[in-house]
Amino acid sequence: MAAGRFTSRYIVPALAVALLAVAAPAQERDNSREVAQLFWQHGYLLHMLGAYDQAVVFFERSIKAHPTAEGHTFLGWSLSHLGRIEEAIAECKKAIALDPDFGNPYNDIGVYLMQLGQLDAAIPWLEKAIQSKRYCCYQFPHFNLGRIYLDKGNVAEARRLFGRALEFDPDYLPAKLGLEEIRKRWL
């Protein structure tokens, strides 16, 4: 049996059960924000392990305990990995309603629309992510918008956006590869 199958078949479900056991006492506390954060952390861990179905359960519990923009955005992220793109977009819109300054859901909607082949529809969402007041990773919307402009043949704008992404994270490999592709194909 391949190691990946063993992990997803045995370890991840066991981890989910263990996380539920740890989280159960937290549900009885009065601090709903603390409980929501605990469930969100468990959901994030499961998502990073590729256990998207289990992550959805924890993100939903987080939202039930205390709705946050982060809870809805990351629920959408897990849903998108399950191919449920329309639901992912809906969760991101809920996140924006809760916190319009949070940049992640704008970028995520842009990416989901790109996955659906709706490049023009994705542009304003990515621009909103770039303009957002609260976002850890501004390199992502710059890079994603650069991908769209590269696909549309606007090499100069793609190059500018890939460069901006590297200003936020000089080690961001996708932007470096985007600039390398431009150098090889167009310069």
C-alpha cells in the first residue's frame, strides 16, 4: 500500500477523531470565539493534510460557534478542493459581508473564477484583494492577476504584476517562474 493512501485512509481519520476529542471540552466553554478559533485551527490542519471532507466539518463548527471571515474563507478553500466551486464562492461572499477589509476571500473568488474559465470576471475580485486593508499575502493576487494578463497577451502588465508579487515576497517561486517564462518567450 502506498504511503499516501495509508495516511489518508488511517492516520487522517484517526487525527480527526483525536481533534474532536480535544475540541469537545472547548464546546462547553462560554467563549465562543475561543471555541471557533480552536475548530478553525483543527480545520486548517486537516486541510493541509489533504483531509478536505474532515476540514469542512471543523470549519463549519467554527462558523457555528462564532462566524468569522476566516471561517467562511477557509471553508470555501476546502470546498474548492472538493470541486464544489460555486459553494466556495458563496462562502467567500459571506466572509466579505463579515469583514470587507479581509483580502483572502477576494483573491479566492478570483482564483475560483479563473478555474471556471471566467478570466474577465476574476479581474475585479483580484483587484479588490490587492486593494484590501488586511491581507497577509499580497503576492497572491498580484501573481494571479499577472497570470490572467499573460493569458490575454498583455505581457508588459503580466511582467509588472509578477514583479510586484516579488516585492511582497522575494522568494515567491510562481512569480519568479512567471518572469522566467516571459524572458524565454517574449524577451
